[in-house]
Amino acid sequence: MAVNVPGVIVMVVFYLLVLGTGIWASFKSKRKQKESGATGMEMVLLGNRSINWVVGVFTMTGGLLFVKPLRDRNCVTMLDPFLFKYGKVITAAMSLGSVLVDMIWLSATLTSLGGTMSVVLDLPFSLCIWISAAVVITYTLMGGLYSVAYTDVIQLVLIFIGMALGSLAFQAFHQRTLSASSLASAKQICFVAAFLLLIFAIPVVLLGAAAASTDWNQTTYGSPSPYERGEAALALPIALQHLTPTFISIIGIGCIAAAVMSSADSALLSSASLFTNNIYKIILRPQASNRENQWVVRLSVVIVGVVGTSLTILNHSIIIFWFLGNDVAYIIVFPELVCVLFFNISNGYGAIMGALVGLVLKLLSGDPAIGLEPVLHFPGCTLEDGVYVQYAPVKTISMLSAIAAILLFSYLASVLFNKGVLPEKWDVFKVKAQHSPVPLTPVGGATPEENQKVETKRNMKH
């Protein structure tokens, strides 16, 4: 099959449009920084907390529960509360884990783009990936969150148009609510974006249903079906190529590229934020200047981008790692975030035990993706074709068990140290210095006095 020239031309125009928007946003970011007197770090990572709700809606979805406590603490990343409460060691471990998840996320999204573009445009897989990665790295490097947010607007508009024709445990999400211009704006973003997410899911479901019900023998693709050929992962680009007119398939590839680039730039800036703010600035070089930290952000974007793109050589194997990364985010990071924000009793000992309980329980439940047989058989577990299949919500059970373990072991540690059962010199996480045991009731975050100080400081900036 020859190269799809019209498709290549459209993709070039799209990439130039996105790159141009990113560069324009970088100049806008520098102008805003001069006007507001904001630090370079706050501008790069959070857009000086001045992203309006309209742009914000185009950049994220859901998560209303976490908006207020994170903003009340004036956090830069979602892991800042861990540093305040648990100290540097646990924060560094959580940060490295989140950076790894973001890197795998980047690789998986680029792999999906490479597979789609190679099918529709008949271009080499690696060429599609590296060109896309170069564009994303360039505008993220130049403008930080401003470039990411404004290019997301173009990308999501294209996704919406194309889909119409064709039929929280991540730092990248919380970066959007923290960058909003106000708490009210952050809440508006969550409400509107959650509604849009449901709408955008409809065309995707319809495309999948069409691919599953098609008589492929009556198409240019022929028999057997993509599933029977082991190409089920490429069902979307195959459907675009063989079930739609040429102009629809071209727009469809643009949609996929837009979605991938929107995810890729978020992963880049998210990982750079976590490494710079929670590892380099706090642990490695506390005395680093603002300018030095800005350069670390830029270097982190390049390194994560190059390493993440290089991992695409694993091809479809990286998708397995992506699913495992999602498990880590849901079973370990999410419970830790819930407890550190909403339960005063949580401490470093509970955080460690909660992570261990959640991880061990998930591993004992088995994982067909990596050939791990289940040791624990939950109700409904059946043997199908020689493989045990868990029909119980194993991930949710593991997540809830992790939350329970965090609270239980945090309370036990607090009692043991505050009652003098264990000597204070063993208290490496300084539980006794934090507080005495309190009932296991949720808390709303910072005190009203702390909230007033934060709001006053923020208003003075603007």
C-alpha cells in the first residue's frame, strides 16, 4: 500500500498548528509572569494558578473531592501533603513511583499512536512516534503548563469533531485543579469536564461495537477478522481505514494524534513536576535557586520524553506495563492520597503498611496479563480454559484493604509511641511529635486560619 499523501499533509498541518499554539502560549506565559511577578517554577508548573475554567475544562475531568484540600494547602503537586506529614523518604518513594507510571503512560500512548498512524498513513511505526514525541517535548519545554493547557484546547476540539464524524491517582490531573484561578473555578472545571467525559465516551463505544459486528469478508480488509488475526489492538485504525471514507479516516487519525499528544504532554509535565518539586528541590538540592529548578524541569521533560519514547520499542508489551501502572496508581497511590488528605490519624507507618497490604493482596489475587496464578480465590473465581478468572472486583478490594490498613496501623503506631510502649528513639516518622491518637474521622484539610492566610497571599499576587 502506498503512503497516504493527503493524510500525511493533514497531519503535518495539524502538528504545525499544535506546535505554533504551544510556542504562542510560551510567550503568553512569559508575559504573564512579568505582569504578575510570579516565580518561574510556579509559572511553569501551575501557570501561576491563573488558568481560567474554560481552558481548564479542556484539560482534565472529574475529581471534585480532592480540589479543596489540595488548594487549601497551597500545594504545587499532589504529593506535597506527603512531604508535610510523612517526611522526605516516603515522599521520594511515592514520587519515583509516580514518575515511573507517567513514563509508562507516555510510552503506551505513543505506541497506540504509532500503530494507528502506520496503519492509516502507511508510514514506519518508529517515524510516527519520534516525530510526535519531538513536537510534544518542544512545546512542553518552551511553555510549561500554559502550552500544555492551550494545546489541549485545540486537541480536544479536534477529538470532539472527529468523533462526531466517526460515529485520580495521577499528578497530571491534580496539576489542573491546582493551576485554576480560584477554588470555585476548579470546582466548575470538575463538574463540566465530568459531564463532557460521558459524552466523549459514546462515539468510542459505537466505533468498537461497529468493529466487533462487521462482516470483514465484505470489506477491503477481508477475512479473517482482526480479532482472529491477533490484531484486536488495532481495531480502531483498521475500522477507520476499511469502514470509512478517506476523509473520515484522515480526521480520525488526527483525533487519535490529538488525544495522544494531550496525554503525552501531561505525562511529561507531571513527571517533571514531581521530580523537581518533591525530589530535587526538597531532597537533593534544597539550596537550589529558582532558575536552577526551572532548568531541572526542562531537563526532566527531555529525559522523560526520550526514555519514554525509547520504551516504545517494546511495542505492545508496553501496554501490559501500562495496565500494571494503572494498578499501582489505583491500589497504592490513590489510598495513600485519600488518607493523607482526609484522615488526621494517618502517618508514615500506616502509609508503608497500607502499600504493602494493597500490593500483596493484588499479587495473591493473580494477574493473567503477566501469567500470575491466583492464590486467593475470591467468590466467583472460576477456571476457564485452564486459567483462573477472578470475577470479584479484586482491584477495588485491594484498594479498600490498603485504606483500612493505613488507618489501622497508623492508629496502632500512634498509640504505641504516645503511650510509651515503644521508645521514642524508635519513632523514625516522629508520630509522637505530630499528635496524640484521635478518632478515625475524616477532616477537611487546613484550618480556617490557614485557609485565610493562603487566600490573602494569593489575592495579593493578583
